[in-house]
Amino acid sequence: MTAIIDYDAGNIKSVEKALLFLGEDVVVTDNPETILSADHVVLPGVGAFGDAMGKLEEYGLVSVIREAAGRDIPLLGICLGLQLLFDSSEESPGVEGLGILKGRILRLPRENKDMKIPHMGWNSLHFDHPGRLFKGLDEGCYVYFVHSYYLQADDDAIVTASARYGACIHASVEKGNVFAC
């Protein structure tokens, strides 16, 4: 069973529908026991870093997510879920992330007046290191981004895919049982 963590963040329904389409047994939950007994855990989300961390704390899920990562349960962070796995974000100064992975979320720099932020569009991926998440995809394949902030991981060895938009965006990371994109 795959547990999708419900903490009132956006895109949970779209992740649920995608997993159901793939034939997965899915439950959307904020129940710690259900999350910790799952075969896989997904931390999705759309929204603001500080608000999301506040909701995870309010629902008592911070320690649960850290425990799931420590138990070697495959954990996938998507969008804001990726950001939350790291230490901090420029979007919410003073708010600590989950700290499961080391790095910071930074605001996209505006290189010129024609550069639009938020960045909404297709970018090609460069596969920095072999990873399991995008196995079988071709170098230079295109994926869609909608974001104003990007990941700068402390350890380049965990970065499996990157893209360029005003900065080198760490688009996908893997470390042990923890995946994020």
C-alpha cells in the first residue's frame, strides 16, 4: 500500500489519481500508524514552505515522516514535498524544514528583464548521476516546471537530474530510500 500524506496541501488528488491509474493500492491519510505501515510513502504538495511545515507540525507528522525515512520505507517528495525534505527555504526565513536531506531552497534569480518568475514551462533534464527514479529516460528529455524556488543540495552526489533556468536547478535527488523531484 502507498500512503499519500495528507496535510491540506495542494496536488494530493492528482498524485492519488496518477497512482491509481498505475494500479497502486493508495490511501490518502494523516494517520501516523497508516503512514508507518505503508510499503511506500509520498509527500506531495503545492504552496508555501512555511505554511506547509506549520501544517505538518500541527498534524504531528514531522516526526512520522522522519521515522519513515529512517525505517527505509521508500519516500517520494513531489514539488513542495521535495522542498520540505531539506533544511530551509528563502521563502520562509527562520522556518526549519524536515532536514532529512541537506540543502536549501533558494529563490530563482532573474538574469534579465525577460526572464519570467514564476518559471512555468518545459526544460530539458541533464542526468548528473545514475538514479532509479528516471531510469530509462533519455538525456535531454523535457519535463514541465512551475516554480519560483529551486533546490541547491549540499551534496552533489545525491543529485540525479538537473535543469537550467537562471540557475542550476537540482530537479531530482535520491539518497537511499528517499527520492524527490
